[in-house]
Amino acid sequence: MTNKADQGRLYERVARELAARIADGTYPVGRRLPSERELTQIHGVSRPTVREAIIALELDGLVEVRTGSGVYVLLRVPPGGKAGATDVGPFELLEARHAFESEACALAASRITEETLGELDQLAAEMNSADVAMAEDADRRFHLLIAVATQNSVMASTVEELWDARARSPQYKLLSAKAHAAGVAPRIDEHREIVAALRTRKPEVARRAMRQHLGRVLASLLAATEVQEIERARAKVAAARQRYASVV
Amino acid sequence: MTNKADQGRLYERVARELAARIADGTYPVGRRLPSERELTQIHGVSRPTVREAIIALELDGLVEVRTGSGVYVLLRVPPGGKAGATDVGPFELLEARHAFESEACALAASRITEETLGELDQLAAEMNSADVAMAEDADRRFHLLIAVATQNSVMASTVEELWDARARSPQYKLLSAKAHAAGVAPRIDEHREIVAALRTRKPEVARRAMRQHLGRVLASLLAATEVQEIERARAKVAAARQRYASVV
DNA sequence: TAGGATGATTGGTATGACGAATAAGGCGGA
DNA sequence: TCCGCCTTATTCGTCATACCAATCATCCTA
């Protein structure tokens, strides 16, 4: 039953084929995959092998397995998409930023240079841009620059990672769009407050400014949407991986 | 058969147990795991289930499966780690932990369960172990469990990443050894203080306890050594991870 | 028409079997 | 004695089948 050049194991081939069918839309997001027994016939392998393949997809967050019901497509990875990009809930993300970036800001206050403060002024101004994309980029660079100002590469790369995760999250984009529709304006005034706080060189002041800023962002997003619907799907995705990986 | 009230699927439990045994050194790096049939007996599950668990570990890069030979423990691969800055300064690392874990601890204080508090007590006690490796593992799990108690997967995985980076850093190991030689004892009393602080459910109290703890660790390391450069060890990339990437 | 019982479908796991790749040990020849 | 080949036991790789539990659709009943 084996094909010709099977490099690697069978379940990998099946997983690859299933992932391809998800990517090309044969199995659209939200729909049920054929049953394991059907996949057995389709791919010409046994059910244990099909299950191994499905587990691989599940650990990657592509599908969700519902006992007694079926295997459902969670998200579609565009061909050429990055692998291993763990998608995560938008609120968890913001909460983490709320906690971490505040501390980064506090540390930055005692180490930031006058030159960097000037750059921050400029970035705050750029958020006035009519172009939404440009304003968002200014936002990102503003926060990242503060993290870099800690002169601690670990903290800087951690903050950067949180922003990257945000960009990867389709849920976050949806939320962002909703918030926009609800009339949430860019918070350039708050950014200016943060810069002013940094200028005092007082960690507590800087921490408070950043904390308030992110707190308001979080609140506005919470107000703009009902959490229930969105968080539900995402929670399950990380579940399988998190459940055993967290103990490692 | 052991438990029945295991939420999640069986292979997840087995994978978790195996990963734990790898983490605590029961199955050292490079060594062969018991055969699948033996694991069947050990964990009281069928071979398909054992295979599913092994596949999960393989996809995470923890083990390598060699046909006809066995399953071998690889280096632990960082979760979703960005390539590049694999090796980083030990003091930067500790400074980041000082800032981030304190916040995680504060958030955990308002969400932690009584059960988790009990586990923390136990882990604090385990640091008494004469076995240095075991004591260090208890230390790690103590801090990670607090991060998990935030019920925020982003914060949990961030903290985990910081610990993993520590493990990857030969500089840190050297520092740690030096500190040990300088008579730095495990800080079980401080861990107990942290648990007590968490029990109050007051974020400020918990934050202060963790901040003091990590501050003392940082101070002791600073005292025990002068910073010096070390040749960096070669962290190898797991082959399984590569194959995995091609699946998606 | 509403609601509950019932049976079909689906995933979850177990058992046993056979093939293929590997590694270890024994046997024979030099 | 030493080296190399070959046999053999062990291990992973896969398959087929079976049974349980959860789910879902259907029909029957009140």
C-alpha cells in the first residue's frame, strides 16, 4: 500500500495531505472533516495512522476534535504561512502586555536617553496620520522603542514577541476592526503622557502611565465586543498543547 | 487503568508524564526511553495511545524516534523560539524575570486556587532535596506553576521561555556553579514566603514577595562573580522539528 | 406540536498480529 | 586469537478488528 519515496512516516504524509486540503479550501474552516473511517479509505491507511495524523494537526491548532461528533477545521493556514506561530487569545495578550510593558516602561524611565525621548515624541506625533496602517505602525514602534530603552535585550525581545503574536492573531484583527467601528480613536494624547512620564525619570510614574494606557485599551476592546464568542474557539486550540506542555 | 476523571485525552496524560520524566532527569538526554510495549505496562494504556503520546513529544522536538532501535531523548527545544538571540546575558535574563515574574505573581494572587497553593507548598519542600538537580527542578516548577496560576497562557509561556533561555545559556550555568561554590543556599524560606503572600490574595503583597526573592537572587549572583565572557555552546536544532514544519 | 426515547454515527481505546529496520550475539574462517 | 558474516531477538511501523462512550438525528408518543 505504500507509495514510492516515503521519506518519513506514514502519518506525516497523511497530515501533509490533510493540511494541504485545508489550505486549498477543500475542507473549509468550520466544516467537519470526513470521519476517521472514511479517511481510512480515502488515504489508504489504517485508522491508527489517520488518528496520528489528526493529532499532529490538532497539536498545530489546525483542527479541533469533538468526541462523538467529528474533527472540525479551526483555521486555514495560507500556503507559505509561518509554522509554529501559536495563535492566542487577544485578551490574554493584552493582559500580558498590561503587566509586562508597564514594568519595561518603569525600567526604561531610569535608563532612557534624551535622544530616545525625542524619537518617542516624533512617533507620538506620527499617530496623527490619516493612514490607519501608518498610525498603527507608529503605535508599534512607540511601544517597542520603550522596551528597547530598557537596554535589556530579553525584555525588548519579549515585548516584540507579544506584538508579533498580535499581528498573527486573526481574532485580534477582528476585535481591532470592531473597536474601530465603535469609534475608538488612536490614543496619541496618552502616548504623550507616557513620554512625559518617562521624562521625569521616575519609574513609578512611568509605570503608572503605561499601565493606565494599556488598561484603557483593554477596556475599550472589552466594551466593543462580547467576549464569549471569540474566546471559546481559541481556548480549545491551546488546550491540548498547553495541557501537557505546561508541566514540562 | 489509573484515573478516569482525566480531562482531555489519554495520550495527553501520557505525554505529560513522559515529558515530566524527561524534565526531571529520569530519562536523561541521549538515553533511550523504555520500549513502547514497556511504556504500555508502565502507564497502563495501549500501544496506540503510547504512540500518540510519543508523536506529540516528537512534534515538540523532545524526542527522536529511530525505527527498529528506540525512542531517544533530545535536547529540549524552546517553544516557538525566535532564531537568533539564543544565548543571552544571565543578568539581563534575571532582570527580566525580576520585572515580569513579579507581575505574574501579583496577577496569580487574585486567581490562584487553594489546590495550586498546596502544590506550591509541596514544591517548596522539595527544594530541600539533597539532589541538586532535583532541587533546581523544583525551583523551576515552583516559578512556572505560579505563572500558570495567572490563567493567562501568554504570561505562562513567556515565563517558561525565560527559564528555557536560562537553561540554554552556558554563561548562566557557570554563574550558577560559581554561586553555589560561594555558598549560596537554595532559598526555600523565600519560596515559603511567596506562597504565604499568595495566600493573602493581595496582588501587592505577592508582587513584593516575588520581587524581593528575585532581587536577592540577582544580588547573590552579582556578588559571587565578575562578569566574564564564555565561549557559547552549540544548541542544535532538532530534526523532528524540521520535518514537522514541512507538514504544515 | 412538543418532548423524550431510540438507534445510527463518530471518536476513544484496547488487543493482537505481521512486516521491516536495527542491534546484539554466535559461528566459522583466517 | 581475531575478524567478519549471519542468525536471531528486539524494536518501531502499520494494519485489522472490536467494543465503549459521547453525540446526533430520527421517530414515536403524549
